[in-house]
Amino acid sequence: MTGAELDRDKLFAARLQAVRARPFLATALFALHVVESRRVPTMAVDRHWRCYVSPWFVDRTPVEELAGAWVHEVSHLLRDHHGRGDRFARQHGLTGAGERLRMNIAADCEINDDVYGDGLAAPEGAVWPATLGLPEGKLMEEYLRLFRLGPRTQDFAWLDCGSGSDGLDREWDLGPDGAHGLSEHERDAVRFRVAQGIKGRPGHAPRAWKRWAEEAFHPPQAWRDLLGAAVRSAVSGPGAGDDYSYGRPSRRSAGLPGVVLPSLRRRPPHVSVVIDTSASVSDAELGSALLEVSAITRAVGGRRDLVRVLSCDAAARVVHPLCHAEGIELVGGGGTDLRTGFAKALRTHPRPDVVVALTDGQTPWPSAQPACRTVVGLFDRADRDSWDEEDPDYVPDTPPEWARVVNIG
């Protein structure tokens, strides 16, 4: 059968059966572009929503199993297993095809309990958590922490759902410039339409898909990354850390004989962190604030000497040069007025290039923009508009427009 042509009628009949069994996935199933490939063991997908199909696999596989394969492969793409696999590999220093096989197995464990049934048949040798002695209902990242390649996984060495399942490019991939791939915006649009269909028909989709749809509509904010990016952007912006120095004369001095002009030099930027220690801030939020101080230090290249921390409720307290974040004493517990904290931070020497305020937002703000960049880390609360600052009618002001605001979840 190596020379057989791809039986597209059979393949597309299986896709229709997959749509009937999982109608909420219809948009995604029809978004996949089929590419015939004799180098693919069965069916595989890439991150650009191409589905590579072996003609031999289609010829020997019943329609019910082909329908399940359609749903299986598109589930990898909707769950972003390629992006998550890349991130997990970077964070844990994983390299090599063996680790990517482990990611493919873990991704299959995540999705297979929602794929089959209702006319979708599971193929012989499908990966199940129970096969590996693992609990059900976990995410790919959780499964990756629970098993290693070994005797229990040797039967899955053939497994290859493509780069769309683990992020590692395959030799058959057409790549980002190949024909019929979806752009990033088109891929996001497909995910949103699928999530919209799931949320529009309550009770129709399995629980895991409902959870996925909820996150697709309201994605969790990577606030720690956003806060670090905001600080890095502030300290690297024009003017931050710039100062004139006579240590090296300006090149313009050559045009003015007898006159020495200073040159504009880049010095390391300094950051002052104002932590809200008022009574309305919980101990958990204060602990989170200290963690953010460590993240801010990493954002300035790990230079602790560039970061100073002061605690503030209605009055600004002692300014601490940073040694270890966990050693900072946070003093307060009264009302809130971060204006005093901003004022004291701006009076420190050397003067800060960036002020970062970590607060619940229950404070008045400076009436004028400080002469430096400002980042506000806002402790996130669902009842933000119903707080009582010793006044039942009190509604806190939102941070000013000149501040870069990041919600700390």
C-alpha cells in the first residue's frame, strides 16, 4: 500500500463523524488543512494547523478510529501543547527527542479521556494515565512531573503526533512559510470560536473542555512576567539612567576650542519599591510583595544595590537598601496614603529612575506625575469597589494614567 493515494473521501467522512460526535469542535476540525505525507506514521499536526496524514494509515483504519484521530489531533492544537511544551522545556532545561516523546505522552494523557466515545473509537495502544499508573484529570505539565521514560513507556516509542503536540519541529513540517498554514491571529480566532461554542451550550461539553473554554475567554494573566516586563521597559526607556558626565568629554567639544562639554552617559538605573503596609493589605499580599521585590531585582539584572525598598501606610517608613527580600521588615498597619511613600522615595539618593508601588489601590495618589517612570503592582480583588476605608461610601481612586499598572493575581 506504499504507493496508494490518500483516500480523502474516507478521511473527510471520518471528519464529519467527528463533528457529529463533538459539534463544539467543528470550527477547529474544518480549520485543519490536510497534507498527504508518507513520512508520517499515522496522523500528525504542526503548530500552523496543518494535519499530515499517511495514506497507508487511512486505508487500514476504520472510520470510527479515524474520527477519533481527528479529534485527538485537533485537541493538541486547541490546548496549545506545542507552546506549553516549548515553555516547559525552556524552564526545565529539557533537550532531545526523548524528552519531546515524554511531552507527547503526557499531552495524550491530558486529552484522551475527553476524546473517545459517542462514535469515536480509541485505537489499540492509545495512551491512558492508568497505563502508566498515573491519576486521571491532570494537565500535561503535571503528568511530566510524575513519570519518566522507562519500561512502562517503551510500548509508546512509535508515538508521534507531530510538532503540534510537543513543539519540536519534524522533518515533514512545511514550516511557517509553507502553504495553507494559519496565522497566529487566525489560530486565536479558531480557539475563540470553539470556546464560544462550548460556553454557548452549557452541559454539552466535558468538564475539561468547559474549563479550557473559560480560560480561553478569560486567560490567566501572567502578572509576574508583566510586572518584570513593565520594570524592564521603564528602566530601559529613554532618559532612565541617563546623566551628563565630564569623565569623557562630548565629541561636540571639538567644534568649540577651549570649551569642554559633558557627554551624556548611561549609568545603572535605580529602582525604589514602595510597599503598601496599611491595615487593608493582608499578610498574604505582603508576602507576595516581597516575592515581587525579588522579581524586580531580576528585572534590573540581579543588581540588588540598584533596588531600595520602603514600607508605607499613612506615613513613609525606613528606606531599606536591598540585601535579601525576606529580611526586609515591613512596618505599618494604619491608614493608607502612598503619597508620602512617593515623596520619600523621590528624596532618596541616588534619585530613582523608576518607582514601583505595590498596593491594594486603597490610597490617594500624587496629584502630579513624578519626575521618573512609575509602575503600580495592584493586588487583585474581586470586591475592589466595595472596600471600606473607615467610610462606607469610600471608593478608592484608580491609579493615575501616567502609571503603568499590572494586576497582581
